[in-house]
Amino acid sequence: MTGFKSAAAFEAALRILPGPDEAARAAALARQSVLTKPAGSLGRLEEIAVFLAGWQARERPRLDRSRVAVFAGNHGVAARGVSAFPPAVTAQMVRNFREGGAAINALAGAAGLELMVVPLELGRPTADFTIGPAMSEDECLVAVNAGAAVVEPGLDLLVLGEMGIGNSTSAAALCAASFSGSATDWVGPGTGVHGIQLSAKLAVVEAGLALHAGADAPLERLRRLGGHEIAALAGAVVAARMARVPVLLDGFICCSAVAPLAVTVPGVVEHCLAGHVSAEPAHQRLLDQLGLEPLLALGMRLGEASGAAVAAGIVRAAVAAHDQMATFAEAGVSDG
């Protein structure tokens, strides 16, 4: 993916998003109807296989090359005490990812996913969005294009995740600005804050919403309230759609990246699956707004694409069943 040359180019792309290959989808549905099982008996596994067939434009989808991309960024609002951890943890965790010691390393390996870690301006956090925009337009576009760059030819599935101290505060602000509701409706514990810290987080989101109330365009809202890694997630989602690469989304923060886009283009996540619903209270509300039904509900709240990586195993199961099962004719089994 070559990226977007301007904010206008990014928003123009949102108006020409391609759909799935309907012929491949129909062929996959026809195959499902003759496999050796009662119709619909594999439930969502059947739906996932047909979904992948449409976006991969092949009757029998494959997962030969599946990538998990974890974007990392730091947030100026972290200085306001909104997280249980200091901003230095972001860079420390990036090092841990690269050394193979994090949960996502283990889970990506178990799911057969290649792992790409993309740190973004860790030494230069976004600005405090209670004072001004988190990013300039150029900074936001650079981040969007960093996300788009992970979409390469030959990818069968893209799994997305993030790391960034303070980013659940940005996520809550983006969701409230996009889908309305108060800060209380969208702010949750994130890394585990409560009491005074949770009150500080609520106040930060309320201040950000008040300051940036007039920002309605998708990229404008992203740059004012988001973060480098959140903008990168948005860029990856849109670039994947342009390339017809199916996407598996992780938790609340990951999904928040598409909230500003979905207000303008409700079908922007048609090529996406929600890997799981996290323990962050507002995540289910966000999934409802996006029209996504999670594959898993395991009480996870780590981020790092961890929940989506676990869900990738379900996607693999769907592909295997669709591809490897015999048809009634092949097996010599009566189809009734």
C-alpha cells in the first residue's frame, strides 16, 4: 500500500471503498451447502469462511500469510495521571515485544501469525488534547500512512492491536465525540485506575470533548483526540479495505480507531471481524455501534492484539473446515 498523500485523499478513499467479491462469496455458500453436515450446523464457522471467501475473492479462502501488527505510541494526556503506569512503559513493552517476551509473542506464535511491531514517535508524545489538538494534520497523516504500510500484497488476514500508556483515554474521547454520550458512558478503568485517577480520566475526556466539539471530519477528529498508534490503526483498516484484505480487530482501543470513520461511512468495517469483547466496559457498546459481533468473550483487557490473536485460531478452524471437509458426493454420503 503506497499510502495517502493528503487528508483529502484519505477521506476520498472512504467514499470509494470496495466491497467483497460476490461471485466468490456465492461459490463459498454453495460449497457450504454440500459439505457433509446439516446446513448451518457449524454456525459462525460457516459465516466466517464465507466472509473470508468474499474478501479474498476465492471460493476456498486461505491463511497462508497472516500478520499481526501492533502499533505503539505515547500520549500527552498521560501526564495528567490517567493511567496506572508511566509513559516509559510503552517503550519498555516495545522492547519486550521485540525480544519475544510479551503475551502477543506467545499468542501470535500459537495462532501462526507473523508479528510486526511498529513504534511511532515514542520520544515525542502527542500533545495534551485538553489544551489543543493531539497532532498536527501532517503528524496524523504520517501515522495513518505508517498503518497503511503494513498492508502488503499477499496478506490473507491482518490482525490489529496497539500499545500506549494513556490510549484508553483517547479511545474514550474518540468514541464519545463520534457516537455521543458523556465521558461517563465511555471512560473505563483501562490499566486498572480507580478513585482519584478515574476521576482525573473523566475530567480529561470531558475537557477534550468540550475543546474539540466542532471537529466532525474523520481525520480531523482523529488528529484532535487520537494518538499516533490510533491513527495508524485507522490507516491500516482503510488500506486493508482498499486491498480487500480481511481484518481481525482487537479490543476497545483498537476498535475506537474506526469510530470517527464509521460515523461518516457506516460500512467501513464490513471487511472486519471483532476478535473479542474486552473487559473494558464500553467495548460492547462500541461494538454495537459498529455492528460487530465478537468471536470471543474471555474477560481479556490487555491490548497488544492479544484477544484478536486468540480469535485467529477460530478463523483458522473455519478455514480448515470449509476447505478440508468432503462434500456429500465425494464421501458417498446421502444428503437426504
